[in-house]
Amino acid sequence: MVIKRDRYLRKLISKKENGLIKVITGVRRCGKSYLLFNLYHEYLNSIGISDTNIIELALDEITNARYRNPMELDAFIRAQVMDKSQKYYVFIDEIQKVSEMQNPYVDDETAKIGFVDVLLGLMKIRNVDLYVTGSNSRMLSSDILTEFKDRGDEIRVNPLTYSEFYAAFDGEKRYAWRQYYTYGGMPLILSKKTHEEKSKYLKDLFAKTYLTDVLEHNRILNEQMVLEDLLNIVSSSVGSLTNPTKLANTFQSVKHISINANTISKYLDFFIDAFIMCKVCRYDIKGKKYMDTPLKYYFTDIGLRNARLNFRQQEENHIMENVIFNELRVREYDVDVGVVEYNCQDGNGKKIRTQLEVDFVANKESKRYYIQSALSIDSEEKRAQEINSLLRVADSFKKIVVVKDDIMPWHDDNGILYIGIEQFLLEEDAVDI
């Protein structure tokens, strides 16, 4: 099965021979290796670059175990690129497998050599164009900037978008959305046939891969159950406003575990660094300022979230919201949760200050969209409720309501666009109808 990842392929093509280390990152099993070793390799062949000029090394294969030694890795690659009249494209998969070792030429015990030293050295060879993939304990997001500074060019790969999933889905297309919002977009899901196979695959990813990475990277010895409980709590309330203090209170009241808010915040950051989830801040649209708390958390892949809950909580409204957020991020928008404050009267006629929420404020360059996710607007009362916050945004940027139903896009008298979720996800320019 060929799964097209054209968005990321175009990025790699645009960065070809730019003099930097192309660092392909993303949550484990989202398709980084396939993108590089299959799709990009085929592209290079298509423009006349032969296989002899493409050097590929997968460090997770036992036959390449010796190259997990940085000195051996450096020597091997240099031996392959000695012909200065040729341009070589070097692909190293799972670079974090390279072990750190004592520098044999220096007496100082703190002097170490690791994969960063190897890559920075190879980058300086003029006839080498260098690409690496990495994940788990030593290639997480916050480390990339620290390790490579301005010498690395990061390409963040995400699980399949709905349009990528839809194009590769071999069943009846009318079932594609149901499959996607249940099992998500990890590429191997498409090869699993039954619920049992898909469920086991996603649960094993969490238990045997993601949690292991987080525990190893952050040297956590005795808190695995706390981390798992935290994941379950956040999974259960995806898209809901929360904060570390509220989550700490939940641990106290539900789990009878005392854990402070700073520790909760730290653990959540571990998941964010591992690309498992994202944190979204609230933005005061009228006041043009960010609000520290509460905030929202979304999962990078909705199937992973569902698997954490044993597929029990399938509230399509929250799932839709998570999917829309992921889609906007893939489209490279900066995304916030919008807040509109206004004055009104309570039941006793007393003036009060209240807040309404805009699900997403999406910004990219000069574009801005205000987006509401609404499972349905099957009555005028429901529609009025969904657009109340949008009507209180005074600027002229586009306002959109995304609904579950397959509808013909239409605009109301206020210029608000109503569009079905599948069209929104499948047609990127549909927001400008």
C-alpha cells in the first residue's frame, strides 16, 4: 500500500541541499522512515539521482548495530562519500540509537562523543546532503533546538490527516470518517482489519513505546502509574478547559493521591515533548492578550486518545474538535482558543462580566479564521447558541462553523460559513468559499 505524504515530501524537496541537517521528527510510528526511505528516495531517483549516491542506514536493525558507536558511524559514512566529484544523499534512521561514549583522545572523563558530534562533522562535508530521523528518548522536540541550534532544519511529521487517510482507505468511502474518528491516523492502522487488531496495536504503542520513551528520557523510576492515570484523565476530558491545579485536585478526589500542580505541569510537558499531545492557550480576542489559565490539551492522534479509554468515550463532538485542531496545525496555522468577554445582566438584573468561547482562532501570515466545531445545528436555537461568540467578534476575518453533517456550504446573513466536517478536512481551500 502506498500512502502519499505530499505535504512533507514537498518540504523535503524544498530543503534539498540547503547546507543544514534535515531532522525529521514526530510521534513514533507516524511514518517518518517511510517518508525518507521510500517517498523521498523515489523522488531523488525520479530526478536522475542513482541509488549509488543515496546512502541509507537504519540504526534500529541489528545488522547495523556496530554503527551505534559514534566513531564507527562517522568512519562508515565518510568512507562512502570519498568521491568529491559526486553528491551524496545520506539518510540515517533512528539516530538516537547512537550511544554516547568517552572521547578516547581526551583524558577528561566528562568529554563525551555522541550522535550530535557525528552529524555536525558530516554536515561540513561539501558533497554530503544529510537527513536523519529520530524519536524517543534523545530526539524529542525540546532537545532538537538545544542539540543542533541553527544547524538543524526540522520537519515535523504528523499522523495521517483525514485526506491522507481517505485517499488510502480501501473500504467503502462512506465508512472512512467513522473509522478515522475511532482509530485515528497512525499509518499501520490501515493494514489492520478488525477492531481487536486496531485496538491492540494502539494500546501497545502507548504501553510499549510512548510510555517507555517518556520514562527513559526523563529518568522516571516509580511514577509510571501516576503518568498513566494522568493520561487517562486528560484523555477523558480532551478539549475541556483545565489546568494543573484542577488536575491535581482530581487526583486527590478520585485517586486519593496527593500530587502538586507543578509536578502535574512537568508530567504534561513530558507528553508534549514526546509529541503525544499539544497544549493550547486561551486568547482574549478583544483584549488582544493571552490568558495563562485554564487551557486545553489535544491528542496528536485521536485514535491513541480513544485507545487510552478502551474506546468507551466516543463523544463525536469532542473528537471532531480534536481532529479540527490537528488539521489546522498540519496546515501550519498558529492555533489558540478564543475568548470573547462582554457585559450582560444576570437573572436579578445585575451587570456582570462574562466570557464566551471561540473554539479556534487560526492565524497564518495575514490570514485569520474564527472556527466553531458544532456536532449539529438542527434547530435555530442551537445555531444561535453556536454562533453567539462569533457574532461578538468585531473584526472582519472569516468566521466558520464546522458541523458533522454532509451539507452544502452556505453563508448566513452575518457572513458566517457553515460547512460539513468531511469537506472541511478534504478540501483545504473550502474555508475560502
